[in-house]
Amino acid sequence: MQEILNRILEDCRRYTLEGEVASYIPELGKGNREAIGIYAATDEGDFFAGDWDEPFTIQSIAKPIFLMLAVRDNGIDVVKQHVGVEATGKPFNAIDYAEPLLLREHINPMVNIGAIAVCGLVKAADNRERFARLLDFTRRITGNPDLEVDQEVYDSEKKTGNKNRALGYLLKNSGMIYGSVEDLLDVYFAMCSLKVNCRDLARIGLLLAAHGTDRETGEQIIPREEAVFINAVLMTSGMYDGSGEFATTVGIPAKSGVGGGIMADCPGRMGIGIFSPALDKKGNSVAGIKMLERLSREMQLSIF
Ligand code: GLN
């Protein structure tokens, strides 16, 4: 396994020259486009190569975390009364939703509008408590008690995230956000700005691969049926409007972020964390997808 990771990483290094580092959040533009790392967490142990321990912000990989905790708090059925599970085929930050009545089944939790709505479903007395619960939960599922917000990236997105603000107000206008939009967006921005590395992502992947059971303690952190639900949503929508293509070439549940991370899991086998910040036009890591394609082919990971 170690040999496979080393070889795949070296073979895919050239793809870091393709694509662009995200710069619509100005602070992300400072990312090192040459960085490339991979980490696989399995029942037999962990394997890693390259810049697996370089920190980057989690960005959209916070979306499945919102969904996990919202489902824990409310159950799958209640969450599905608020958001749908059909792939949108639209970019992650799409705003062209039917007005005046936003159709709930069109709001997918793996794109920004749906993720902001689902973030608001996490139970809390206020948004400060909501963030504290989300951070605590993320530390638990990564097994990393030191996770913190990258203050520069948070400030940068808060300053420039007007499209997300617009999505928030669109949701509010349709009665899908209770309370302050700005405060809820602060939670969303702060969660997107969590500093992680490939191991943190692989640990989340391993939890989902093990259908919610913690490898170290054997504890059932999320019930099996909820893990199955999350995996299904990741499979159909985790790579934005590249999800169909990814299903055919890689074939495992995964979620990407514009920080260059990809969290993937192969049910029953392993969790995978990837980092390489140069992105394709859809916002997915170019070298990251290439590494997953190679790994899937060599180890026959596709669930199909
Ligand atoms: N924080 C980013 C945003 O909302 C996350 C997007 C992403 O990773 N695709 O724009």
C-alpha cells in the first residue's frame, strides 16, 4: 500500500501544473500550487505520502459535517423536509434558483445554498453555540482535538463572501433560515476556514467507511443508517457538477473543497485524505482527482 501511494503521488505530481489555485477568496490565492499529499487510513494502519501534513482550509468538506450533525440532531426525515438529495448539476455557488418559492427538493446539501440551510438545522440556542458544537464534533470525528480556524482565511471570506450572503438572504426570504443570516454565515465561514491536513480528512473518511464506528474506540459515533445516507449523498453530489464523471472514473463517495482537499471513503475498506490546491473549473483538485482515479483502478475501490 505504501509503495502504491508513493508511486501514484509521484506519477500525478505533474498535474499540479494544471488548473488554478482558488483566488475568489483572496487569502486562498496564497496557496502553494506545488503541494501534493495523500493519506489512507485503514483497519490495518495508516499510509501516507507527500505533503500530507501541510495544513489547508477544509472549505466545502465542512458540508458533510453540517449534514452529519444536522441528521444526528433531527433525523434523516426532518432534514429531508428542508433539503433534497437530487444532484443539481449546477456549480457549487449557483444562485439561479426558482423564485419566489425556493423548491426544497432542489436545494442540495453539498452545494452552498443547501449547506447554509443545513448548517442552520444544527441545534443550538444561538450561533455561537452552533459553531462550538460543530467544532467539537469535527474534532471528535477527526480525532484531532487541536483543530482551529484559520483566522486570515475566515476574515478574507467574511469580507468578500457576498454571494454566500445573497444565498443566505434568498433562504431567509423563503423561510428556510430562522434568526440572523449574518450570524449563521459566520458559522458557515468559520467552519469552511477550519485548518486541516490529509490525515484529518482520512479520519473522517474512515469513520464513514466504517459506517459510523470509531476505529480506535469501537464507539458508534453516528448510526449506521445515517452513515449510509451521508455516503449516498456524497456519491451523487460530493464533487459538485463533476459528480457523475467522478462516479464513473473513481466510484467512491467523496467531497472536495476549494482549499484543494478531497475527503473520500471506500465503504468497508478505507478513508482517504487528499491535498493539492490547483483546481479545475468546477472547483475540484486536478491532481487530487487523478490520484484517486489511479488508486481506485489499482486497488479496485469503485463500489460499482
Ligand atoms: N467557503 C467556500 C464558499 O462558500 C466553500 C466552497 C467550496 O469549497 N467549493 O465559497
